[in-house]
Amino acid sequence: MPAIGRALVPHCLKRYLGQLSSVSSSCQEDQVCSNESAGSAAVGDGASFPDILDGGDFQQALRLFSIELRTLSALDDPQPRGTFFRESRRLDKDQDVLLMKVRGLTKSFESNIVLNDVDFDLKPGEVHVLFGENGAGKTTFTKILCGGYLPKSGEIAIEGQKVHIAKPADSRSLGIVAVHQDFSLVPQLNVLENLYLGREFKTGPFLNKRKMAKEAKDYFEDLKIGIDIDLNKKISLLSMEKQQVVAIARALLQPLKILILDEPTSNFTDRETGILFEHIRELTQRGVGVIYISHVVEELKAIGDRVTILRDGRVVGHIDSNEKITKENLLKGMVQRPAEKVRQVLTTNLGKVCLEVKNLSTDSGLKDINLSVKKGEILGIGGLPDSGKSLVGRALFGLEKILSGEIQIRGEDIVHEISPSVALKNRMIYFPAEKLDGLVLCRDIKENATLPSLEDKFSNRGILDKGRERDAVSGIVEKLNVKPPNMGRRVCYLSGGNQQKVIMGRGLLKEAKLFIFDEITRGVDIASKVEFYQIVAEIAKDADGVIFITSELAELLDLCHRVVIMYGKRVEATLEHEYATREELVHHILGLEV
Amino acid sequence: MSKVNSIIKLKEEMESARPTAQIGVFRSFIRSAGFLPLLVAALLIAGLFVNHFFTIMNLMNIMRQTSYLAIITIGEMLVFIVGGFDLSIGSVVALTSVVTTMIAATKFADNGATLTIVGIFGGLISAGLVGLINGTVIAVFRVASFIVTLAMMGIAAGVALDLSGGTPIWGVPKFMISVFGGGSIFGVPTVFIIMVIVSVIMYILLNQTKLGRYFWAIGGNENAAILSGINTKKYIILAYVLCGLFAGFTGVLLTARVGSGEPVLGGGLMLQAMAAAVMGGTKVGGGEGNIPGVVLGAFFIVLVSNVMDLVNIGSYIQMIVMGGFLMFAIVTDEILRK
């Protein structure tokens, strides 16, 4: 095939042919790539998902660590003291050599302030670490630098020039390149197409695939990473580890001044991490500044020059280049949240078992789930993100297909007819992890709050009793302290915390007795979090039982009577509140033997 | 921390002080009022510059045309509200026209009244069936409403043509023509009164009943409706059935007006109904819409096409204008939303 002919074969057609028959496709592809990326196709094909398990343990360790940090931070001394904390708004004398200078950066979503007056400097050739727990504002910060969000206020200067980054293209033209946590690859396109997306090499109107393939192939050979990446393979068919390599390669193939790496090693083994670090060092020698985000202290020690610590959108500490980066140093920066008081007075007066689940298995993979909730009890369910803890809540509410087992509510088995409406009839209500799943954003507070109770409380033969509805909702709005207390307001105009309250109000109006809360404090501002803990503890006193699904260790330890830990879609352990310790929980969460 | 809190507090206070965005007649009217100036301008231009516009004949004609379009648009709006849309309504008009006439025009009895009623029922059943199939396929198999109703548009039109042999069917009973076609009560066209009654009923249904509340919720966020224990499939199917029935009812009324069963009746209605619905403040994608807006939207569309008729603008150009209005309405709606 002549060169132009090859270029004319549309990608989609080639992919289609590839799917049609593996035999013919391999011929086709081989012809194409034999010149362009000799050999790499054939090698990569055999081992398509090889190393995904290797990355698994490492990932767990990472998760463990971030959980640990959250807990430690909650238990630490509330008063920040010592030489560790420095004045953040100190002016550098050698300003002119700064690669990037950020001053007073602020960003909020609705009333939730996610970045508050953040200052940040980056010198050429340094690796500046951003450190902080989940939700501290690191990702928002990087997204602003990449043109994903517009800041509310604050200044950004690159090499002394004040800049305005309104869209991703602005950021790219300034030489800022980022590797995001989610890789931002197009799964339907192949590796080569992704590597050059938006900056393809062209000959006249046609793609110069040969040149792109050559550069990419040389680059991967240069990496000596020992992983063969087939340039013609679709991203969706690659293992996570390989996807991460592609995402980083895409960034490094571009001309850049500032490199942002957000958790770049989450799927890597030590060896690959080491190779990445060599590349980072090479870049810094050329004067590139790197913003590095990671939770792994060992990595920070190895690669970081200095650290800025964020918490709740503020800069709370620095570790300068002349100080050592140690775990202690980092943890000191993560002092206790002043307003967060997880511990609630729990009722000790528990009644009989009201909800009992026996040997429940579902289509979505839950296996032999056994648990029970007593009257007045808060049962915590914890575990890793893919442990199946959310599936338990969904299954109980009839949102998962159930294969076998029993769900007994007040002694009666309802597993065969379980559906959201049956669950609601049995006065069980579910609060989804993604609160937007539960709300009709374009409608008002009132309509959202009464949606499940219209049938039994606010309508008579299908006609709405609007007066009664208004009275009931205004009572709830007052009780839950919804702001603004205007039930005609559309919920899309409310803050995250207040939206969550509307969903809670829904449960109260339904006069539910069994509550399943799934991650209700995620993405909620701190003041509201504390309110939620109080509300949940209050609700539990009168309820037939509360199931509280969360990934925060502090909530499991301090808000729950008993804790069920899920691992691999099974119940790993059930622990009584009095005997549960943090270490024990973490062990079970990771599925380790105690 | 205290600074953050005080900022949050201040912001909340400001928010609560802002005039409230109530969902109700008033607000939805304001939403649809975006095109009111356009409507007034069109009326003024028509009144001042177009001959024969302000004649009794023409105004009666406009009332009739508005009624047909408003009824079919209300049906389309229901489907819009639950988050879908229905392209088959034009074909349903033709199908109903053919089925109704084929039954009503049988030569057995000389009393047209019974046959008219039986014919109308037959026509409406066929229209409801089309809606039922649309709704079931969309709700149960989770297929895009666009494709399903596009297919149904072809099927219904084909059935109508096949049944009629492609030619008009004559013999619509005099009773039907006199009551629903040219009839008027105290000088007001009967179809207009029917339209008003239909609008009031639908207004109550949407705003004062559980059913209406469920429609809004399903279109706004189907997941939320499912979590609230609502059988969303049932209500989505119901919306399509109602849409089919409204289209069928329009078909019956138009048949009475033209006096024959026409396999090509209602060709342009689908485009006009969509334009009227969107101009009237119905949100494409679900969750919002209102009856007064839709009726005014229908009035506007009819007014424009009436004026174009009066100044001898051909039907080809009229199609271009209608398509243009639909596009214009959707784009301005998107812009206003941001």
C-alpha cells in the first residue's frame, strides 16, 4: 500500500475490520505497522492484562495510607505549633527566577469554598509536592492551572508575566502539561491516536502517522520500561498500568515548562515508579518545574524538593527544601479539623433486631452477606471503594438483582418482592452516595422532599393536598435548618450540604424507620458534616435501625454501634464499637489476617 | 475557619434575600414570556400591514388552527416532560383520520351519530396503540425515543397509506362534520371550546395531581424517581399513550374539518408542534413545561403561518420558516438557561 493510501484508510474502518476477524486484522495491522512501528504490535498482543494484579497490592497500600492519614489527622493536636509552620505569604527575594507564582487563589462551588487564598511558588528545576487528604483542594488547584476551572479570585504569574488561563488551550500554550488522576484518555481511540490527540503531525491535509509512530516508538524504547505498548491497540483494551504509562508518555512527548503529576504512580510497581522518577529528574535538570501530588511518603522523600500542605482548601504548612520530608513532618501539617466533632452520644438502649440479612447474594457480585440491625442502632459499613459496601445498601433497597438469600424486615422476609417501592412501604429509605442521583434538580425543595410520600400522605385519589404538603415541608425545612428556608427554591440553587438535607427531609417526611445512608458526608462542607452527625444520631434514637455506609474511619469508629467491614464483596468482619480499634479496622479493610 | 463560616453565612443570607424562583404558573409564564414580545410584534405587523387579517373569517380560522395545533402540542409536551420526544405524531394524525373514516363511512346506517362515535373510538384506539408501542419499547428496552418514534413515524404512515390505498376516503358522516368540523357555539368554534377544556384538564393534571408530579420528577431525574419508589416505566408508557391519544384526537378533529379520511393529513404538524412546544417554554430533555406557554406557542406558530398564507408565501418557504423557528427557539432556550 502506498503511503497516501494508508493514510486514507479511516481509523474507524480499520478498527471495524479488526473486530471483524482477528486473523484478517492482524494481517491488516501488521502491514500497516510493519513500517511504522515495527514489531511492537505482535509482542503486546499476547500479554493483554498481565500486570494488573501486581499493581493491586500497591494500590491498596496507597488507599490504606490515605485512610490512615485521615484518621491520624482527626486525632492529632488541634493547636498547630512549632517551627514547622511558616508564614505562607512571605515574599521571595528572588522573585524573578520563579517559574510560576500563584497568589491568593480562591475557588468556590456554590457556598462550598474549596480553595481559599492559596499561595504557591514553583522554581525552575524543582519538584514541588502538593500534599493533603482527599478533598483538600489539590485537584481543584491543578484543574485551575490547566484551564478546567476559572478561579474566583487570585493571580497566576508564569515567569513573572501575569497570565489569564481561561481554557485548556491557554494552559497548553503556556507550557503547562498535566497528567490527571483519571488519565483523560479516549478509550475508543488507540494508543497512537491518544498520544497525539489535538497536536497530530500532518502532511498537507493528511495525518503523518509514520512520523507520529516513529517518534512514539523511539520514545517508548527510550523509556526502557520493559512494558511493550502496542501503538495500535485501543486504550480500553489496555491494563490500568499501561494506560497510566500512555497518559504520562502523552504529557512528556509535548514541549513543556511545567509538569503536573496527579497521583502518577497509583498503578505502578516500584520499578516503574523508579523509571518515572529518572525521567522527572531529567526534566528538572532541563529546568522544568514539576508539581507532584501523591499520598505515598516514600515517593515524596525520593523525589520531592519541598512540600506545600493543603487542608480544606487552605495552605496549612510547608516543608522547605532544607528540611527533611518525613512522615512526622507531613502529619504535623494535617492537624485536626477544628469544627469536626464526629463523636456523638449514642443511645445504649437497643431493642430487638428489626432488619436481618441472611446469606444474601446478588448479580453484582455480593456473596453471602449476613448482617442485622437492632432498633436504635447505627450499623457502620466500611471497606475499600470496590469492596461492595455501597452494593449492600443498594441491594437492600431493591436496586440490585438478588440471586439468593433473605431480607427480613421486622421478622418478615421480603426478598422476593424487593423493589424501591416495597422497601419504602416497609418504611425503609435509602440515601444514595451520589446525592445528585436522588434529586430532581430543576424542581423545588417541596416537590423533592415529598416525592416518595405523595402516594400515602399528600394525595387523595390522585389529587394533591398542597396545603398539607406545604405545612409538612415547612416543618422539615425548619427542623433540618435548610438554608435558605424557602421551599419554593429549586434545588439546583442549593449548596451541596443543603441538597443533602432535602434528601434527608424526604426520609423524615416518609416517616421512615429504617435508614440506609451511603457516603452522605462526601463532598459536604465541614459545618454541614457536623450537623449530619447530629441528625443521624438523633434519627437513630427513634428509628428501627440505621445503616451508615462510609469510607471514613473516624465515622465508623465514633458514630456507629457496630461496624461491618466489607472486603471483596463479602463481609470480612463485624466489630463491636467498644472493642474496635483503628488498626483492627484497617486490617480488615485491607482483608489481612489480624 | 471562622472566616469561611462567615462567608458562607453571608452568601446564604444574600441568597435568601434574592427574589425567589417559585415553580408555578407565574414563573413558568415568565419563562415562556421570552417570546411574548415576538408574539406582540407579529400581531402588530399582521394587523397593520396585512389585508384581510382582522376579518371575522380569518380570526375564526386562526382560532380553529390554534386549537388543532395546541391539542397535539400538549400531547407532545407530555412526552417532552418525561424526557423523551415523539416524532410519530404527524403520522398518527393520518392513521387516525383513515381509521376513523373507514369505520364511520360504512354505509349501513343512516344515523351518522352512532357511527361517528364508533369511528372516533376506533381511531383513538389505533392512536393509543401507537403510543403504547412507542412507550413500551422506549421504557422497557431503554432505546432512544428519537429512533423508536422515527421508526414508528414510518410504520404509522405506511399503515395509513396501505389501509386507504393512498387516496382520500369519502363519506364522513354529516353529523361528525357539523359537530366537530364547522360547528360553533355562540359564535365560538367548537374545537376552540374543546381545546380550552383539554387545556384546563391537563393543567390540573400536571399541577394538582400525583400523576403530574411524577411526570415532572421522571423527566427531571429518573433515578430520583426510581429511588422514591415510583414505577417510572409505567408513567413513561402512559405519557406516550397520552401523546398518541392527543395526536389521534387532533386527527379526528381535522378529519371532521376536511370532510374526508386523508392518508397524508398532518404532514407538517410534527414540526409545528415541536416548535410550539419549545417556544412555549418546554424544556427539551425533560422536567419543565407549562400549558399556557404551549397554547401561546401554538397561537404564535399559527399566526405566523396565517400571515404567510395571506401574503402568498408558498408552503415550501413556510416549512423553512417553521424549521427556522424551531432551531431559533431551542438555541435561545439554551442561551437563556445559562
